Amino acid sequence: MSFRGLSRPNASCAMGVSDDSKKTFMELQRKKVHRYVIFKVDEKKREVVVEKIGGPAESYDDFVAALPENDCRYAVYDFDFVTSENCQKSKIFFIAWSPSTSRIRAKMLYATSKDRFRRELDGIHYEIQATDPSEMDLEVLRDRAH
């Protein structure tokens, strides 16, 4: 008789998405009241919840500084830019932050629940998978958005 898996929840079980997470994303997307939203997996509630919201005046550096150095997170960032035709545009980036220094269990949990969570956020333009800050540098966003 095997008891494997009974001591802790299976990391591959699907996570739900809190209503607050969906509502906060809609506010970023439609009302432009947030510059970014950082989400985390709440293992006790078994859902993705809002961890931090950045106001419209916050910079990209503020956003990067808000991500934990040694733990995984999901984030959306509303990137404003001016096109070569001098038009003001905005693109929403989904960032799956999984630093190489984070726990293997956390990496697995975030990797297995990412697609389901990402599907709940309708209106994402680009997705970035980052294990290091250089992989989501502001230049990376500029290149993708143009």
C-alpha cells in the first residue's frame, strides 16, 4: 500500500482563479486604473489571488522591484509606448516570473497552473517567461510591442 502524495497536495492539481483577480485584471485592461498587477498562488485557498497592485503613475522599475527575488509569481503589466507614426499605444504583457533561485515545488506549481490562469485573462497581447530580470528588461517589452 502506498501513501505517496498523502502528506502534501499534488503540485499539478488545477488552481482556481479568484473573482478579485479577474476583476482587478479588468480594471487594468479597461479602466487603466492600474499599471501592473502581481498575482500569487494561494495553496491553502487553491486559487490565484492578487498580491500587489501598482498605480498608474508607477514605473517599470517599481514593477520589477515588487517581484520577489526568490519566489515565482504571475504578473500583468500595461505597457504604454509611442509608435513610429507618433501614436500612443498600450499593450498588456503577461509575465510568468520563475527565478532560478525559487523552490522546485514553487516552479512546478506555477508552471502547471499557468495556462489555466492565463486563459482567464482575456486581452493579453504578449507573454514573457522570465527566470532572470534581464529576460523581461524594458527593452524586451519595447521590442515585442513594436
